Amino acid sequence: MTGKLKTGEFERIARFFAPLSKPVSGAFSLSDDTAVLDLTVGHQLVAASDTLVEGVHFFGDDPARDIALKLLAVNLSDFAAMGAHPKTYLLNIALPDSIDDTWLEAFSAGLAQGQEQYRVTLVGGDSVSTPGPLTLSLTLLGEIGKGRELRRNGAGEGDLIYVSGTIGDAALGLKLRQGELEGLVDEDRDYLLERYRRPTPRLALGQDLTGLARAAIDISDGLVADLMHMCRQSGLAAELAAPAVPLSFAGRAALDRDPALIEAVLTGGDDYELLFAVPEDRADEISALASKLDFALTRIGHFRAGEGVRIIDAMGDEIEFSSPGYRHF
Amino acid sequence: MTGKLKTGEFERIARFFAPLSKPVSGAFSLSDDTAVLDLTVGHQLVAASDTLVEGVHFFGDDPARDIALKLLAVNLSDFAAMGAHPKTYLLNIALPDSIDDTWLEAFSAGLAQGQEQYRVTLVGGDSVSTPGPLTLSLTLLGEIGKGRELRRNGAGEGDLIYVSGTIGDAALGLKLRQGELEGLVDEDRDYLLERYRRPTPRLALGQDLTGLARAAIDISDGLVADLMHMCRQSGLAAELAAPAVPLSFAGRAALDRDPALIEAVLTGGDDYELLFAVPEDRADEISALASKLDFALTRIGHFRAGEGVRIIDAMGDEIEFSSPGYRHF
């Protein structure tokens, strides 16, 4: 019941986490309890923080490397939605006794991989014991040019709605992981599982969208739910064309076998693609931007006056879902 | 297993946490997943983060208001040790089902009280469910003038060692809480319990010490352990005069009944007083500073060449402890 660290925890920090902090002088190799950092002149500090709990947000037997990458990715995705530039992060881990050095080694290797990929470094945090499940919080710090940030509330009437990449892969991957989806070929299975386990934050896209999109959000709660967030914040309604929603090859294969999966695709979370609003007269710029990317930017609907999200099928009829995930919105 | 928030969680944020964010425009009333903040020109960003777990760092039946204040205090204490100015914070809470609105109301009232007292505001974070114990992480953000920060590694040979306030009250309060300490009058009991439950971060003192002290640390792991941290980081040994360690009236009463409690006093954690190193020729400035405070600044030893912490009793003999807390250092 005290804040006292066991020697094991000092050694743990020195062995697994201090090496991740080396490139940043203000991290003091994690030897102090605070980190000191510079911001670029004319920029503002940006901060985001997410918590993942074993058994709630990931499976205890997921590879430790994937858990580390996902923890980074969900926070990087928040930055992507704003168009911000991540720089450093703090990591707070509550570890049950079951976590051993092998796990920590794989976990810190995942962080190192993510650090290299997204050019961020560890600068601080906390490591404690817990009698409960593994609980991981990451606070990402970075910057953005003053007034450049994309928000959820900037969409205008008539703006076009776009998404990046393909939608629903993570929800289908989760169904596979839970043994609820069968009959797919191995390649499609692997693809969907990978998309669930290792989301790709669209950082560069988010940065390219500042000054072009009027509002953006990352799809973490599900396409419909996150579109609803944007509608509420912007004081608008949205019309979403279900047939226009981009599917991966594997996602299409799953839906061909079971068309009812469209509900999971549209309401499932964890895709970490970007959903954004673009004025109609700037659609050409989105096409030009898309031509330089290795993933699609797809128009899926538009904003109009009113409130709520209306989902339209190929016949122009409204689709209604009964799932709890959707009912909330 | 998705990042999907229940409606209950949106309402919870709106009701209990969004009001805490109001004064800061960049917090967007917690409606976005990221916060945007300004730094004062010529200042650097400072960040610290601590995690408290129910059953490890606090008791589940501690008043929610105290838990909130302690969560803020342990992070503010890290800032105090550096001499930094706190501004905003992110809060990550993993809530078991047992947490109800009454608890959340008291918890957010505690945060509101701490916000007013220390002039900080909530700007973001995350709220998730957990099948395990209540787990609270707080990331404090603020600033410090470039190059002004106090670190652990700046102590010099011959520097005097000072502490603020009184030492050991929290360790004795914890013993009371655990039913391991008896025979004290109510007033002393209440005082020690209060010191354990509601630590006071020495923020203003830390800020006054920048440019005067050469190294500082807050006493969270215990006086001896934290002095050892400073020795290691500064490449020095320390001599600590046990009889000089300042005790509260209640602490003295406990030790008078059981002198063996000196071990708990010197090695117990959670006091959150400051321990700092001052060059001998600036001792007068510390006395002058102390005369303006409503708590003591007490000289308890000095640094010398070598390594390790030597604890000396009134006879000049070395004291050795056998407790696990001490053995580690």
C-alpha cells in the first residue's frame, strides 16, 4: 500500500524501457520522474491518451509485440485524426504476476518497432503491480502548427464524407478471433486477423488533410458511431451509402458468404481508418491526394441539415440495424 | 474486445469529467480525443505520469475524494521535485462494475478541489471498464523555464542534505490504517492518517528551490531509498543523521512508545516531502526561505565521495535495518 517500487521494477525499467528513451535528452533515461521537452516555435502541444485492458481491449494470449504496437497505434490514430505530429510518449503499465521477462522483451521489441516506424520515443511513465488484468495506458505528446488542427466539429452542410482504406476488416478479424466466422480461405483469414491485431494509424494522411478536410475522426468506435460523433459535434445529419463503403478483398469474400455481416462492417470498431469531411468543390484535391497513396480514399456519403445518420442500401432504402453497438446512436 | 464505448461512458464523461475541463479551450470539453495546448515562450514542456491501483496503492474503501486528491498529489509532487509549473492533466481510469455514480461524484469533487488548489485543469484521457481493480493513471503536463529544472543528479561533494516538513508520518498513518499501530491519542491518530491519505505536494517550495538547490527528489519510495536514488544519480555517498530527521508531534509520540518505529519512519514511503541538496555556502538562503514557510526545512546530513547511504545514530554509530524496503538499497 505504498508507492514503494520493488528492486525488480527498477531493473525492469533499466532493462526493457530505458533503452527506448535514449534518443531524447529530456527523458533523462527515465532516471527522473519527469521529462522535459521542447516544442517547435509557432506550434502547440498536442496530447492524447488511451487505456487498453486485457480481456476488454485485447486478448491475454495476443502476442506481446502486437499489444505494444496496438497501444501505440490507437494513440497515433488520435493524432492522425487531428493532423498532428507525434514526438514522445509516456507509458503506464500495471503488471500482473503472470507477466515474465519473455513477455516484457517481446513487448518492448514491439514498442521499439513502433518507435522506429512512427518516429516517437518513450520519455516517462510508471510501472506498477496489479492483482488484476494487465492494464496499459499510453499518453502521446506531440505538436501541430497553431490553428492547423482538424476537429470533429468542422463539417459543413453538403460536405462530402470520405473514408481511408477499407472498412470492417477489424470487426471481421475480431469475429474470426472469437471463432464466430468460418469458411474463409487462409489468406483472407490471415489478412483480417492482421488488420484486427495490427491497425495502421493514418498519420501522414491526417497531416496531408489539414487545410483540406474540414473535420476528421479516426474510426475506433465503428463507422456509424464515429460518423454520428461528427454529426453531433458539427450539428448536422449524414447520409451514408452502404454500397459505397470500401471493403477489402477478404471483407468482400466474407460478405459474399453472409450478407448479414454488413452490420458488423458498418458498426464494428477498431479499423483506425480516417473518416473526414471535404467541401464538394475540393473533391478533385482528394482524388489527387489519393493517387499518391497506396490505399484508397473513398467517398461514402454527404452531410446535410438535421441530425442522425441515415444508412442507404443499393435500392435507396434505409437500412436499420438492431445491434447494441448501433442502437446507442 | 473493441474500443467501443458504451453510451454510459459518454454520459459519464459528460457528467463527471467534462465540467473539469471547461476553463481550457484546447480541451474541447473532452469532445475530441486529443487536446491542444500552448506553452509560455522560453519554456519547456514538463510531463510526469503515475498509476495507482486499488489494493496496491490505496484501499478500495478510502474516500473517493481522497483517492482523487492523492492521484493529483503524487504527480504534482514529481513536478515539485523538479521546480516545474503544472498546468493541465490527462486522466485514464479503468473502472470495475462496483464503481457507481456516488463514487464518481465524490471522485470528481476531489479532482475539482485539487484543480482549484493547484491551478490545473483536466484536458483529456480515457475511461474504460475493467474486470479487475480500480486503476487510475494521471499524466500531468506543465512547463519550466529552459534549463531551470532541478534533477536528481546535481548534488556535489559536501552539499548539505535538507528535507521539508516532517518525515515518516505517512508510513505511520499506513500502519494505523492497517491496524498495526496502537495506543495513540485520537488527535495524533487523525493527524497521521490524514498525512497518509492526503499528501501535500511541495510545489511552491520546489519552484523556490530552482537556482538554489543543486538536486532534488520527492520522498515517495522512502527517505533512505530516495536519498539512495540521488546518491546513485549524482555519483556520491550520503551520511544521514537519524536524530536530525524532523518528526511531527504525532510521529514523536509514536516513536516514544516504540523506538523501533524509526525504521518505518526512515524507510517508509508516501511522505511526498522534498529532499534536496544545497551547497554549504548557501545554507543561509535556505534559512531565509524557511522563515517564510509554514513548515520546516531541516538539515539532516551531507554528501561525500563514495557510494551508499550511511545512517548514523545519536552516538555516531551506524544503524542497519533489516526490512525488505531497506535491503534493496
